[in-house]
Amino acid sequence: MDGQSMPAAQGIEGALDRTPAHSARGTYLEVVHSWIVTVDHKKLGILYIAYALVFLLVAGVEAMLIRIQLIRPHNDFVSPFTFNRLFTMHGTTMVFLVGMPILFGFGNYLVPLMIGARDMAFPRLNAFSFWIAAFGGLLLYYSFIGGVGLAGTGSAPDVAWFAYAPLTEKAFSPGHTVDYWAVALLASGIGSIGTAINILATVFCMRCKGMTLLRIPLLPWLYATTSFLVLVAVSPLTACQAMLLIDRYLGGHFFDTQAGGSAILWAHFFWIFGHPEVYVLVLPAFAFANEIIPVFSRKAIFGYPAMVAASVGIGFISLGVWAHHMFTIGLTSFGNAFFTLSTMLVSIPTGIKTFNWLATLWGGKIRFETPMLFSVAFLFQWVIAGLTGIMLSVSAWNWQLHNSYFVVAHFHYVLVGAIVFMIFAALYYWYPKMTGRMLDERLGKWHFWLMVIGFHMTFDFMHFPGLLGMPRQIYTYEPDRGWNTLNFIVSIGGFIQAIAILIFVYNLVHSYFRGEEAGPDPWDAWTLEWATSSPPPSYNFATDPQVASRRPLWDLKHPEDPDSAFE
Amino acid sequence: MRSRPKSSSPLCRFSAAVFAFCATCAHASLPTSIFAPHSTPASEENKLSYFVLAISALIFLGVSSLLVYALLRYRARPNDDTEPPQVFGSLQIELSWTIIPILIIVVLFLGTARVLFSVQDAPKPPSALDVVVIGHQFWWEFRYPQYNVVAANELHLPVSTRSAPRPAYMKLTSADVVHSFWVPQLGGKTDLLPNRVNEMWTDPQQTGMYVGQCAQFCGPQHAKMLLRVYVDTPEDFQKWISGQQRMQAELGQARASLVSQPDAGSSNPAVPPHAPATHAAPAAQSGDASDAIDARNGQLVFEQQACINCHTINGTIANGRYGPDLTHLMSRATLAAGAAENTPGNLQAWIADPSAFKPGCLMPAMHLSDRQNAQITAYLLTLK
């Protein structure tokens, strides 16, 4: 074949079996059974994503109820007990049942495809991780039926997502909702650790021929970093959940201040997990941007080695910044200064990444399809989120900002403005690969613009009540503080986002049946997942691919100017 | 689809943000704005915030204009299917955007460290006022060890001028869960942790009333754990202090004659002697006069109920520590940590059913008759 004359592309030609995979149709029960017993990384990836999208809707409903309650002062739409449950469950759900699973879902689906492997390193561990994490999520929500919260008032955890001790101790939370919370997080933590081990092993041991460490696409690189962070950060979370349960049932006194325990100990344990967790969530979002921005700019990523170094650097630095959540807890001035500096240092690698994305756009021919629209919005929002992050790292100012709505606005800028926007971008970008059909571009534009408008109404304006002294996690507020109009705008923005997401859900379902056929490579992209059919066959590649550069499909499409000539 | 989809929105967005920010600053008169400082720590934090905001605004302007330019300039033109030149990186450029941020961070860090150390490690002057702040679910206890005064929910501080500095040095702790003391115009917040003492100071420079609230989620009524600070002239503060002190002895003597129990005022009345014989017991004892709605009968009901297990009224057998000290209840403008104005009507309604004001608060409804509630109210109204 003529691939012989193109040494750079030689390895991929054989892998190019682009007939779409038609999974065998069976009875309804057989199909369900095949999804339950599957160890295929692609099916598990889709399961993760579907599971996370369901909980995204649930947590979204919780957010809407919160915003209805806060739309005006002294509102009594929900009781304080219900409100406390709503924000606790909203936070816990979004972090543990939406953020982590959906990112692991994409990791599961994409990492083996992008490194030219046929599956993850440990397929059965992969299935186990998913099902135990799913069990954790169901357990958490079962608490609505099975638990009793603060003041014996029934149902679902109500201690805030960081669950500061000693509020979670038996004396203050006598029911079982804290137990559901702790055990659910223990279970999903086990799943996360399993998946992290799996991704690390896959990235480092399963790469196809020719894919040296510096030829791995950035997405698997960032997933490896994230997985490393999960291994280091989820362990303290698991430990402190175990300690909390020991306190509650076996007479331990780790956090039981009435018996000499320490409230600060919990805060340290939780934030040693909690801060790296932010990077666990945001690094995959960066990973999506690293794949999508170059393809839609029609240029290679700018400064690949610096991007890898910056990502790994973020991973390491983020392990040393946790106490910036604790500037008001009574650290010494030296401690506050240390964590101010370490937190500010994170902005150097993240700055490098931002500028490299900018340089990737520079000189390109930018196409603004929906995945790129979301990515561009992500870039703007990420810059703002980073700057408010720097403001919060200024410990002396943080004494004012901490636990105010400014913080809520900041982390929603990160979690929604960066992470959720990139998840949408990724869904628009890889949905064709997963289903063989394109998402509707017109609905995508509606989704995008409503989302942008709603997002900025909500989260831009949410900064200001914080600057005006509004603390977070309050079920109502006084009318004379100047927060009324701002909260009204924030709530309206929230409802607009909800409409945008409903359009998106409709798009997901509609396009699955009616979408335009995607073909193997609808975006004219360069990484290996586009070398196989959409959806890919269970074995991914008919023969093992072989690569000579970071962009094997570029080499294939541009034999006159292959990347491999420059690496 | 390629017609400038993001072109104008960042600029609009930025100007909207600037406008909103100016609006915020213009409203600095709002009671809890962090941009209207009235003490040294708050002013230092405020100045630092402007410095950081200015640097951030410059960075944002720079980065976002580059981004907007790139999106406009390098958007794909119709009918152009060629690929642009592939550029893989540039060491010089990448070094520059590594080193410049490092320099910015050095500046930001030094600016922060100056304020951080000067505020947090400020030496305590001999003229300082000591205050102990104790957080409770869901109210505040204030103790003035130099004056032997205990107050609740409304903190009184003397004004601290340059010529006569009188900063308040607060030791903060908690009786139950974690709380956080935050009065934005007097300074940043500090957490109150059980089993630990934190410190903060403030030197309010202008008399007036400042408000704030608990800033660490502490349970169902976190939202209504409000906080007031009255900053008085030195004379008014002294008057307030001596009011709080003088009344103790006076009330003690005045009440000793009223109280039915022989051991009134003793230090160990942990169990109310007549606890079981609560409802309408006074009425049964003697005729109409003994059931009148007056302070004397109110005190009897108060002392025969569990009220005294949680509340202190100096000079009587009531010496509980679980709820706020009521010795000078009527010197406070609000009830229930700011949840309601301190009016006779609210007071009686609060006693009848506290959870109508603060669902989930720890004071139970005692299920007394309306008459008994009115009697207790009449008694509490005398606690000036």
C-alpha cells in the first residue's frame, strides 16, 4: 500500500479500520445485561458520563431551589433545615457525583484510544471502580429516605460539604445523615483510587509503539497528573472519614472537642484533600482545552514540553496550598505568609498554560464551532477565576473575603466557568466519536449563548454581595445590607442557565436518534481516537497503531510536512 | 457562524464588571461593605485590596485584549481550506511569560506580608481593652474580664482615637461548634473554635453601630447569628460598663426581698427547687394578687421553670450558662442574636415559641400559659 512510501504515517494505516461498530442487537434485557457486566473502557466511560449527567440535573434542581429561596430577603420558600440540606447535597453531589465521575468517564473513554491501546490496564478494576462509586452516590441519596439530620429534623446531610468538626460529631448531629455522607464518600473514594491507579498504569504501560513520553497527547498526560493527585489527596479524605466514624461509633476523640479533640485537625485533613481536589477537577478541563483549542485553531499546541511541565508542576504545587482555606482559623502569621506564597506560586504554571493557549490561537485559522465557543468562554472565565483566586490568596484581604459570597463566586467561576464549560465543550467534541452522530449545531449555539448569559448574570454578580459582607451558607439575609438586587439578578441568571441545560439535554437525546452521521473524523483532528470508526469497535484498533509524532493523523494527512520531521 | 461570535462580549463584560464594581464602592456606606473601613486592620486590608485589584485589573486588561485580538484577527476566513503555518513553541517568549508573573508575585507577596505581619502581630498596648468572645449555637457571649461584665449579642467598644488609643484585644473561643466573628467595617474575620483560643484586635475610629454576623456554618440557624458592635465615646462606654456593673449589686439587693426561695442568690441552685410544681403553682398558693401579671410573679415563674438552667440573672438563683446572660436584657436593642427587635411583644412571642423566630434554635418552647408568659415578660422588662 502507499503508506509504505510515507514512513511517518506507516504505523497508522493498518489501524485505519473505519467501518462503524455495530454492536450486536439483542433483547432489551440482553442489552441492559451487556452494560452491567461490561469491562470495556468505552462502555464504562459512557456509564460514568451518563451517571454524572443524571446527578448534574439533580444538583441543578437543588441549586435552583437554593436560588429561589435567596431571591429576596426573609424568604420562606424552604425551611432552614431544608436549605442546609440543599447546599450540602448540592456541593457534595457536584464534586463527588458529577465532577469526578464525568471526568473519569472521559478519561476512561479517551485515554486508551489516544495512546493507541485496546483497553485500560485493568479492565475489571475499572468496572469495579465505577460500580463502587455509583454505589456511593446512591447511598448518599438514600439518606433522603434513611437519615436524620441536625436537631433530629430528618433526611440528608446538612453540615456543609466540608463538614467541619465538631458539627459532625454525635453531640451536634445525632442522626445518621452524617454517617451516610461519610460512608458514601468512603465508597466513592475507593472507586476514585481504583480509577486513578488504572489511568496511571494505562498511560505509563499501555502506549502503542512509537509513543514516547513526549509524544503522549496532552490529555493523557494531564489525566496521569490528575490520577497522581487523586492517589495522594483522596487518601487523607478516606482517613478522616474513617476517623469521623470512629469518633461517632467507637468512642474516638479525633475531632470531638468536648473530649479534647481538635476541630483544626479535621480542617487540615479535609483541605489536604479539598484543595488538590480542585486541581483533580480542573486538570481534565485543561486537558480538554489542550485537545480542542489546537484542532479548532488548526495549529499544534504551542510549547508542548512547557505544557507538560506546567501541568505536572500544578500537580505538585497544589499539594502545598491547602491552608489557604484556613487563613481565619488561627494560623500563625508565618503560616499565613507561607500559604499565601505557595498559593500565589500556582499562578505561574497556570499562567504558562493560559499564555500557551493564547499563543496556540495566535496565527491560527480559528473555527468557531460549538466546542470551540465553549473553549473560548472557558479561556476568559479561567483568567477571571485565576485573578479572583490571587485575590483570595492575599491572606490579609482573605480575612475579609473568606467564607463570603466572593468565595462562592470564585469557586463557581472555576467549577462552572472553567470545568463545566469544558465538559460541555468535550461533550460536543467527542459525542460524535461516542455515538457516531453529531450534536445539533443550532441547538448547541442556543445552549452556549444562554449558558454564557446566565453564567455571567449569576456568577459575575455573585462577587458583589460577598464584597458587601454576605457570608455563604445562610438560608436568608437581612434586607438592609444592599444584597437584595444583587441576589435577585443572581437567581435570574441561575434560571437562564437551567434553561440552557435543558436545551442541552434535549440536544443529547435528539441527536442520538436524529443527528447527522459523524464519520470517523468530523473535526479534521490529529490524535489517534479519530483514526478509528465512530463509535469505535470494542477492540479500538484492528492492528496496533504505530506513531512517529504527537499528531499521527497530521502526519497521515500532510505527508509533505509531517510533524515527525521536527521532533 | 464565523461572524465574531465572541468579539464584543468580553469588553462589554469587563465594562459591566467595572461599572458594578464602582457601584459597589459608591455604596460603601452599606453597613457591611468591606470598602468602608472604620478601624486600622480594616483600613489596612482595604488599602491592600485596592492594590491587588489594580494589579489584577491590569493583568485582566492585558490578557483579555490579547485574547480578543487573537480571536478577531485569526478567525478562519470563508472558503479558506489551507492550514496555517505550524509553530511549536518559542523559548524566549515562554521564558518571558514565566518570569514576568514571578515578578508580579514577588510584589503581591511583599505587599501582603507587610499588612499580614503588621496586623496579625501588632503588639498589645497597655491601654487595650480585653474582651472574651464566646460563640454559641446561635448567639454571642462577650466577657469583659477587666470589668467583670458579661454581655450577649451586642458588643460595646470604646472609640479608639489617635490621641487616646483604646484598641480592643479579643480572645475568641467557642462553647460548641466552629463559628466566625465578622464585622466587615471593623476588620476581617477570625474563627471561634472549641478547645482553642484565637486572637484578633480592632480599634474602631468612629462611634456608631456596626453590624456583622457569624461567617462559619454552624448549624440550622447560622443565618440568624447576627452581631452588633456599638462603638461609644469613652464616656458613654464607661457609663455602659458601670451600668452593667452597678446593676448587679443593686438588683441583687432589690430582688433578695422579692425572691420566694430562701437560698436566692446562692451559688448552687442547679436544680430549681419547685421544678415539678410548675404550672399555675403560684396561683394555687394564694388569691388574685399572687396571679397578677407583674414582675414579682414573673420572677417566680421564671425561677420555677427550667429557664434558670440556661440563663443567668445576677443576684438571683438563675445562673445557667447555656443561654445568654439576661441580667441587663433590656439594655439590648435586639433579641435572639439580632433575629428580632427587643420589644415587649416580640419578647413575649419569643418566650412562647422561639422557633417561630429561629427554627432550629436551641431554646425550647416551655409550653407555659399565656398568663405565665406575660408574667415572665413583665419580669424580664425590669432587667434594665
